[in-house]
Amino acid sequence: MLRVGSKAACLACRNLVSTNMGVRFRVPLQKVHPLCRAIHHRYSGNTNPQRAPHRTAARYFTSMSRLPMRPPKPPPGSGGRGHQQQRNFWVARLAARLLKLRYILLGSAVGGGYTAKKTYEEWKDMLPDFSEYNWVIPDFVWELSEQIDLDKLAKALPEMEEIAKLLPDLDKIGENFTFLKSLLSSGVSLGSEVKGASGLHLLLETSGDPSLKATDSSATATQDGSDKQYKKSSDKEKVDQLQEELLRTQLKYQRMLERLEKENKELRKVVLQKDDKGIHQRKVKKSLIDLYSEVLDILSDYDANYNTQDHLPRVVVVGDQSAGKTSVLEMIAQARIFPRGSGEMMTRSPVKVTLSEGPHHVAMFKDSGREFDLTKEEDLAALRHEIELRMRKSVKEGQTVSCETISLSVKGPGIQRMVLVDLPGVISTVTTGMASDTKETIFSISKAYMQNPNAIILCIQDGSVDAERSIVTDLVSQMDPQGKRTIFVLTKVDLAEKNLASPSRIQQIVEGKLFPMKALGYFAVVTGKGSSAESIDSIKDYEEDFFQKSRLLRDGMLKAHQVTTKNLSLAVSDCFWKMVRESVEQQADVFKASRFNLETEWKNNYPRLRELDRNELYEKAKNEILDEVISLSQVTPQHWESILQKKLWERVSTHVIENIYLPAAQTMDSGTFNTTVDIKLKQWTDKQLPHKALEVAWETLQEEFARFMAEYKGKDQDDIFDKLKEAVKDESIKRHKWNERAMDSLRVIQHNALEDRSITDKPQWDAAIQFMEETLKSRLKDTESVISDMVGPDWKQRWWSWMNRTPEQHVRNETKNELERLLKLHDDHTAYLANDEVTTVRKNLEGRGVDVDPVLIKDTWHQLYRRHFLQNALSHCNLCKRGFYYYQRHFVDSELECNDVVLFWRIQRMLVITANTLRQQLTNTEVRRLEKNVKEVLEDFGEDTERKIQLITGRRVQLAEDLKKVREIQEKLEAFIEALHKEK
């Protein structure tokens, strides 16, 4: 039991501590705090406090163990300590409640902060995303603004007085307007002159300027006083004066607009170009027109299958030859980029020009990384020369024009975004030097581009020639009879106005009343005076000056929005992008369906193969071929030497036997034999042997290379690579040249090997005898086969195989029998028959009724003596097996004089040393050089697209190629559509 004194803590609390320690107590309730007793009664549910077990209350004192407890109740007679105890307990309860209030406040603060943050995030998500417009103000603009002198910029701006000078005379315009109203109200017919006045009236009504309206009201108020003044002059002069005022006003506004545009262009150029000082460099994304141009480039290379056609919009520039097509395109591109010629055909193939805005005026080909600076004349000349070279290169032999497209991109400040295709000019007659089908080819190329239902046709007509001579208008009217996508451009208007007797004919053309074709719009332009040395700026100035002074515009035959190439480019660009937005999504769906069809075909035909296009297959084949070449370095030295020695002996054995051994052995003299052998071996080594050895080594390398490729082919290799591997092998072998310096060193090694005559041990002697015996047996077998063919079948073959001898074989057989008798009589006969011996043999045969030619006798004798000699040499070889002892001690014994064994030992040693030398050269040098050649061939084949198409063919390859192209087109189109929607 725990003893508790008078000053002990609450027994219930102590009981709690003791209970946690595993000791159980029963404590009288009289010694428990009132708070502990209340908690006990609340949680135990026992109404009798005396019987309540303190174990129940102990479980709930744990949470209160950290709170300050009242001191124990003092014993009776302690005085005022009881009141102090009750006051302290009230303070504790107040502190506990205050602490609880703190936690409530803290929780409320945390919850309120979270709610505020969530509300802020929801409010921020409701704001629009301005990140797409970050490109408008690059990072370095703020730093650049610090460098700009704002005072100078303010001084450069025009003063209000200067701007007021540019404004028209409003009072005079009001008076003129009042006069026109009086004329119209009085019913005076002014013919074509009223059109100009009505145009001014429309201009004033749509201008929305309050000052002009005020002038109109003031002019009405003074109408009565001004009528007398206008009646003094003729009506026509007043209308002319009014039109001149209108033109002057328009020119003032035009000049002011051009000046502002020029300043705007310079500012845009400063903002867009990269800072040369390296302050900041903004990452420029691909523009919208560049994305669209990439799609067109892919489509130009794609062979349309499965009814998938290219119906994406582009501006097709067509016209008669020398009508000014190229000049119009150059004015739109703001650079003289095309080659020019006087009267001859210069555009020989379609040229796709992608125009876009950029900080610098540059041009670049699709397949080249060079940028041509169009502000420099030398770069312009180089660009024109490159275009001309590409055109002539694309034209096949015997043709005049080509359908191959040249892709060019031009960027510069203020250039309208669009894609134009300049086509060869339409001709009416084929001249000398042209292919006979040139006219039809140009028509087919033009129709192929114009039949695209979404293509915008820019029809160029020469205004200086008679309209009846036009060819292109009939062609355009056939392709677009309703004129829904045709823009008509009349060029050389300055010459037309000068040459035509009736200028109203030009008005009929631009109003669409002269030609049988229809168009969306009609434009009249001037593209210079016809000189190739003119610059774009000078042409622009000439065009503006002409239309300012031209009576076509002054008399109302042409409207202001119908003239100048600038208005033309704006109209074409608007029409182009309108057509793009209307048709691009439909084309994306077409390619999506085509992709589904191709993928379905692949899954049905090649379910377990990856979709590898031609380039990927080539890379796979390239790795396999390189692995096969590397396998050559793993060939063991023993294998190389064995093959080289065997093949070298097969190549030189005939020469050794026929030209060295037999002539020397038939001398029947030891000294003569050795002398003859040494001389012939020296001659052979100097002239033939090294060259033969290198030929053998090269052939062996080829055979091993081919063998490894054949063995690798059986290891689950794709047979689609067979043609490619065969071509790579042949080309590599063709390019491989053996190192000629190796021949000189090999000659010295072979000469030293053949000079050595000392056989040091018995195994070498036995090996030489075995080599000699095998060689002689092989030659003897060959000789007996030749004799058998000469004399025909023997009696066993005639009986068992029912074979007969021919008359020649019968004569040969009789001759053989006669010569064999001669050899039996003279066993040591020389290799050649004497003339008297030939005569004797012939007479003996004639006595038996066989007529034989002396040449036949000598031929038969050569084979018989060869067999006889080889048989004797084999017998002598068997005797020499025990002659090493005599050879080592230099004993002279005629029966055991084995000089022929020494000769074969020298030949055998030369073969071993040569094979070892060639093997070292193969493994150390030639295999690596062959591997290098193979890599070079593979690199050359990889760059030759036509060669890859020839060597890697089949439906599987074509299907993978189509799948790759269609997927690429679809992905590019989707990226373009997404960018197009963002731009909207």
C-alpha cells in the first residue's frame, strides 16, 4: 500500500499513477478532490461514491495530468488555508478556459487564412491567360527603353502645325460638296465624272470626322451665296478640279501613312532583331506560316496513296510567258530574287516561296542552312544563280521543264504572310531547243496545281498586249469557272495606257467585262520599266508616281484599292488566310482517316514487326553489317594461317612441280638439281611469288567476310537486307586496295625462307617427307586420270558398263602400249624421246595397222614418262624416310641422296612463314581497312536516297514510309491548327 501523508497529493491522482504502474488500490472518496470525485461520478455512472472503483476514473485523468491541480485539502484546524485553496482552484479553472479560447482563436485564424487563399486562387483562375502575348514585349524592351533618349524621340515627332498642313482644306471641300449636291438635285447628267464626285461623297460620309460634318452644315448655310460663283465656270471643269483636290488629299494621307509605316517598320525591326551586345536573346518560336510551309514541304515529297490528295491552300501564280509573273512575286517578296532573261523561259520548275515577317530581310532554301541577305547585291546575285542551278538540275535530259518543286522561304519586315507557287509561263508555240512536249507539260503542271479546290489562283495578264492573245485566261476559266478563288492582275499598265487608243478597254478588263473569266478581285500594277537593274524601291516609287499622274485613276476608270502591288499583296494575304481557316481542319480529318487505313493494313499484315521506315531499316542493316565486319577480328590466328597456307599451296603447287621440281629432278645429277632449284626459286620469288601470296590473302579475306555474312544471315536475319548487304560487300571489296608496300617486305621474307636448307630435327624431316609424298601422290593421281581419258575405258569398264573406245582412243591405247614397252627396256630413260625413237615407235605401230602422228606419240610419251617418274619419286621418298641420319652427317650415298626432300622442306617452310606474315598483315591492317571501307560505303549509301530506294524495297517498306509521312503531316497540321486557333 502507498502511504499518503497529510501533505500528499490527491489520492485519486496518486492512485492514477499507481494504476499505470500496475498496482491497484481502493481509496476512500473522502481523500479525493471534488473535481476528481465529479469526474469519477460522471464517467462511472455509479451513484454510490463509496463503492466506485477508482480504476474507472483513472482512465480519464490522463488528459488532465498536464493541468495544474489544486493542492490537497488541509487538515482540520489549519485556519484560512481552505479559502485560499478554493480561490486558487477558481484561478486554475479560469486559466484553463482562457487557454481553450486561445486554441479556438488560433484555429479560426488558420481556417480563415486557408479560405482566403482558396478564394484568391479561384479569382486568379478567372483571369484570362496573357502568356501568349509575351512575345509582343520581349524581356530586353525595358532595358532598351532606358537607352532611348525620350527627348530626342519627342523632338522627332511632327508638330501640330505640320500635321494641320497635311489636313485638307475643309472649307473648300464643303463648298465643293454643296455644289455637287446642287448639281445632283438639279438633275444635271455629268457622265463618268459624277463617279469621282460620288466617290468623294462616300468618302466624306464614311470618314466619321465631326469637323467635316460641321463644314457640311456651314456650306449649306452659304449655299445661296456660292451658286452664282459656280455658274460662271463650266460644270466639267469644276468636277475635274474636285477630282484633283481629292487626289491631292489622298496623296497627302498616303504619304503620311507611308512615313508612319516606315517608322513602325524600323521600330519593329529594333524590337524583333537580336541584340548584338548580348543584353537578352529571346527564343523565337516557329511562326504560323512556317508551320504551314513545313506541312506543304512534306506533302510535296509524299506520294499520295489511298485517295489522299493535297487540298491545302496555297497561292498559285499562273500567266503567259513574259507576262510579269515573276516580277509581281518579287514585288510581293520585296526583293529581286529570281533569275531574269530577255524573252527566254527562265522559270523551268515550280518554285514555292513562303513569305513571312521577320527582323531581317533574308532568304533560305528548305534543304540548306545558308541565309542569303537580300539587302546585299552579292547575296542576291548568289541566290539568283542558285535558283537557276537548281532549276536546270531538276530538269531531266531531253526535257525543258520539270515538275520538281524548289522550296524557298523569304522573311523580312512588313512582308505579308502567305505561300506562293510560281509556275512556268504558259506558251502557245514550242520553239527550237525545247522538247516537243513542253507545251503539254506546262499545261499539266498548271492544271495539277489549279485543280486543288482550295488553291488561290493569281492570274497574271500582260496589259501591254492584246487581250485576244491571252492563253492563261481560258485555262483559268476552265479550272475555276465561277471565279470563287481567282484574283486577276493586270501588269504593265503604264505601257497599256501609252499604247492603247481607248483607255476604257483597261476599265473593261478590271471590271471583268472583257475576258470570259470571273474573279474575286481585279488589280492593276506596274512592276518597273523593264530593266533588270531596277531595285524594288525604285519600282515602288515609279509605280506610285505613275498612278498619281495617271488619268486612269483620275478619270475614275480605276479605283484606289485596285492599284499598286501593296494593295494586291494585302488582298491576296487576306484571301489566303481566309481559305486556310475554312479548309485546314477538313484536310486534317482526311489525313486522320488515311492514317487509320494504313495502320489497319500494317496490323493485319505485319502484326509482330515494328513500323520501321526506310531510313530506320537502313540503320538497322548498317549495324548488322558492322557487327559482321567486327567478327573478322575474332578469327583465330591458327584458322587464318591454315586457310592461307592451304590456298597458297593450291595456287603455286602447279608451278613448283612443273617448273621447278620436275625439270630439276630429271637432270639425274645432285649438283645440277640444286643449281637448277636455286635459280628457279630466285626467279619465282622475284617475279611471281609475292604477288600470288597477296592475291591469296585478299581472296581469303573476301571469302571469310562473305562467310561471316552468310552465317549471320541464318540467325533470324531479315531477308529485306539481302540486296543491301550484297551491294555493300561488293562495293567495299571494290574499293579495298592492298597495301603495296607489304609486297616488298614479303618478298624479302620469302627469299630468306627459301635460301635456308638446314633441317634441324627429325620431325621437320618427317613432315617434309609427308608433304612431298602427299604432293606426289596427288600429281600421280591426276596423271593417271589424264592417261585414262586418253586411252578410254579398260576391259572391265567395257564389259561392266558397256562402254567402247573411240578410234582416237584406240590409237592412243596402241601408242601407250608401245611406249610402255620402251620404258621397261630403258627404265632410266630421259624425259624426252629422240627423233629416231619416235620413228621406231611409229613404224612398229604401222606394222600393226595403226597410223599415228608423231605429235600424238610425244604427247602420250609425256604423260607416260610423268607417271613413271612420279612412281620412282614415291619409291625414293620412302627410302628417304631413313635418310635424316645421313643428311645430318653429310654422308654422300647415291641411294639416299634426298635433295628433293630438302626442296619440299624449303617450300613448306616458305608456306608457313608466308602464311604467318599474311595473317599478321590481315589482322593488324587489312581487316581494319576493310572495316573502314565498309563504313565509308555505308555512309555513302546513307546519303544516296535513290540507292537506298533501290536496295531496300517491298510493300512493307513502302507502307512504313507512308505511315511515317501521314503521321508527320497529321501532327504538323494539328500543331498548325492549334496555333491558328490561338491567333484567333
